[in-house]
Amino acid sequence: MTYNELWHLLTPLYGDGEAKAIARLVYEVRFGLSFSDICLGKDTQLSANSQEELKGIAERLLQQEPVQYVLGQAAFCGRTFKVNEHVLIPRPETEELCQWIESQVSSLPKNDINILDIGTGSGCIAITLAANIPQTRVTAWDISTEAIDVAGENAKRNHVHVLYEQVDVLLLSADILQKTSKTFDFIVSNPPYICHKERVHMESNVLNYEPHTALFVPDDDALLFYRAIARYGQTALKEGGWVYFEINPLYANSLLEMLDMMSYHHIEIKEDQFGKQRMIRAMKSEK
């Protein structure tokens, strides 16, 4: 199977442009062929074993399995992250969340910044912040041991140190909150924020392959994780510390009102590159 044959095979499902991009990525990542190599006809010189592997890849792609899972990796903020069925695929909107945090940190006149990433998944947020912000200590939580394993491997691959802990933020009791000794300058989270009723509008490649525990919240409690994390932030954030969230645009105003009622200040909603309300930040009040 050649590059042209692969993208023509994928076009009915993905459209011409995306099919070409997927095919190019497959040849580059799995077989080490650049587009220049393809133009020189090197895609016609794959071994029998490589051709058999390519056939298997094509079959998975035709089942609408995301190419990132098929190849086992995804790009995020200029780095490569391992991904599998236990973690969400990092997305461009989340890159913007990291950049927003970095822009604020760069203006702070202090060192030894402590950051907590809740629901770390692949570790893309925690690792990016640890790598891009000097003199930062980053802790990352996830409920999934499999996700923590993936994130730990990604930290090693990207040569950064992150402290990973298995924690279910929904099970943090009032007693645990009162005994919290570690404090943070920033808490960041891209938590589950899609209500089950929204499933009808979602693409099958997301529904059928990405982990539902990282995607969905009950229809009657869209702010479930935000409330738990903001409550934890009331105890664990330093005075003047910040909480940053990636959000569902449908509930942006509700989240703003909730944070305001919890006595957070300087609450700001930010649009992503697609013009959707995708991020929010708020400051814990200073005494």
C-alpha cells in the first residue's frame, strides 16, 4: 500500500485534507518517511513486514480509532507524549491553558512555585509546566493507576520531574482538607466536563475510544469536579494563589457564579482559538 492508496482509502471517512494528514503522519511516525521521501517514491519500497503493519494500521483507522492511539503517541506543546486507551488525547485548547498559566507565572517576582495538576491523564499539562517554568515543583493527581503509569513514562521521556499521586478528588473528606499541609501557588485541571446528554453530538472516534471516566459527568451535576477542586483550593492554595480550569462553554457562567460564591476573586473567562469560552481562572482571596 502506497501513501496515495492509503489516503484515498481513508478519504470517504475522514475527508480529503484530514485523510492526507493522517496518512502523512503514519508514514512519518511508523516508518520514518518524510513527505519528501514519499515524493521520491520511498513509500513504494516498504518491506513485506512493514506492508503488513500498514495494513493493520489502515484497518484500525477505518474503524475510526484515533490515529494518536493507533500510533501510540500525540504531540503537545512541541513535545511527544505516549497515549493509549487509558488517557485522553491532548488537544490544542489545552495547550492554550498551559500558555495562559505560563504567561502569568512569568510576571511573578518569586521562585519555587508549587503547582498541582488534578486529573493529569497523559501528564501533558504537568510535564509542560514543569519543563517550561524554571524552579517549579509540580504534583499531579489521577484516579487511574494506568493513567499515572502513562504520565510517569511521559515525564521520563521528556526529562522532567513530576510527583505523581493516585487521588480521587471527589473523595477528599472535610477531615482530609483540614489536615492538608502542602500548599500550592496554582491548581490546574482539565476535569471531566461533558454531560451524558451531550453524547448525541459527539464524534464516534471520541465516544468509542477515549476513556469515559475522563470525559463525562452526570447530567444533573455538570460542575461536580469543579466544585470539589475549588473546595480543595480553598484549603490547599496559598493566599493569592490561583485555580485554572479548562471548561465546557455551556457551563461557563454557572462556573463563574460558583467560584464567586466560594469567595474566589479576579475571575476571568478566556476564549480559545476557536472563539469558545474554554478556560477560566480565579484567585483565592488574600487575607
